[in-house]
Amino acid sequence: MDLDQLRQLLDLIRAHECAEFEIEHEGLRLKVRKGLAEGVAAPAAALPAAAAATAAGPLAPVVPAGVPPGAAAPDIGIDAEIELAIVKSPIVGTFYRSAEPGTAPFVEVGAMVKKGQVLCIIEAMKLMNEIDCEYDGEVVNVFVENAQPVQYGERLFAIRTR
């Protein structure tokens, strides 16, 4: 795969607003993920099968955008790495941010959460499944819109752990 093909592929990914894309071609494996929050990007990491089967993902270091992979983060006067825990969907279903239509969401971006606190509900086969937080911290991103379908392993929330 030459540089022009790579640029075309990245343009297609941007045009279709893909959150995550992976391709393997002639021994080259490319994995692209959209940033977790504006101005930051998460490095891709291969997960063992056991870790991928859990509802909550591993803590992933986040470095400022524009830093090439493998390069050290620039010294910006504060800790450039932020530990984020990614809460993933343990089942296929419909994502709901609140218990009933018209009521306040369980959590908002910026809310402090505790281990065991309900983050959302996923409806699967007419059963409402509460998704609990496995971390203490602050909600920094909600990846899914209310009443949208989710897949197994899809990212739901990013939480800055304490």
C-alpha cells in the first residue's frame, strides 16, 4: 500500500465519519480510531480475548493529537497522559440514558460516578439491563446517542479514573 492509497483510504474514513476502522492488506495492518474527545486521540492497542470479553475496557493512555505514534508527549507543564476507562456494551440492544422518556439521564458528561452506579440501560429482547460503572471517576464522554442500537463491545462511556 503506497502513500496515495493510504491518503485515499483516510479520506474515505473521514468522509463516512467512521468511529473505528481496521484493514489488513499485504501484511500491513492499519487500525484507525476517532479521538475520544476533541483534541485528543487514543493509541490503538491489541486486546487479549479475555479482556475483550469484559464489559469495561482497559485503561488507555490518551496523548494530545499531532503526536506521532511512539513519540513522547510534549512537555506542556501538566501531566500529558490522562487515564481513561472505557465502558463497553456487554450485550446487543438499544441504549437508553434514562429510566423513562422525559426523565433526566443517569449521568451527564462532567458527572462524578462511583463504582456500582448505574450509567445507562440497554434493552435486549424486552428486558431492561442496567449497566453499572466499574470505576470511580468523572464521565468525560458519552459515545452513543439515546435510543440508538449498540453492538457487543461498542464503546458507551469514557471515564477519567480517580
